[in-house]
Amino acid sequence: MHKNDNFEAVVQEWTAKANNDLLNASHTLKLGKRCPTDTVCFHAQQCVEKYIKAFLVAENIKFPRTHDIEVLVSLLHKHIRFPLTIEQQRQLTGYASAARYPGFSEPISLAEAKDAVKIARQVKKEIQKLLEKKPLF
């Protein structure tokens, strides 16, 4: 987490980076059959990760340097209903690590890549709603 007392600016930095990842994933999907699906899924995972981290910053919750979505979600207050199943969290985490390197994962279908982007959009929408309700200092 940044060593910056301006929570609003730090949250905006995280969400801006998350939005760039989502834009990259969405744009790359337009390649259709030529789409590098591993790249799309990586950017979808990054979008989700960064939106969660933005909300953790807004809640003043410290988090470790990790790409593990399940670990980050576990840090959220219990009253927060997060829109991803454990399976989806684990799938996304795999896109941040194993899917990026040769020989560590099965090929990713275009349908799976589209689903990853759909999940990222859903997380973005839910986190934005939570952030709108949260007054930042």
C-alpha cells in the first residue's frame, strides 16, 4: 500500500490502473479467433485485483503484496458481500501466475476469456458502488 495519507488519491490511482487493465482486456477480445486469451485473462485478473486493493485502501485495511484474489477478499469486512465464488477467485488467481508462463496451464478458450472480462466488469461495478457509499478522508 502507498505511504500516502490522501486515501482518495490512492484509491483513484488503483482504480485508474484497474480501468486500464479492463480496457486492455476488452479491446484485445475484439481480435476474435486471433485473440491472445491468456493476455485477456491476465488483464481481467489484474482489474479485479486492483479494484479490491482500491477498496481495501478506502477501508484503511493493510494488504500484502499478492496476486491471490482469495487472500485479498478474505481481508474484506465480513459484511461485504463479494460477487465472486471461491472457484472464480481461484480461477482468476491462476491467470495472474500459471497462465502467464509456458507449460503451466491448459490453453484458454475465447469463451473463458470473455467470461473473465465479464467477471472483471461485475467486480468493477460492485466495488464502484461500495466506494460511492464510502466517504474518504
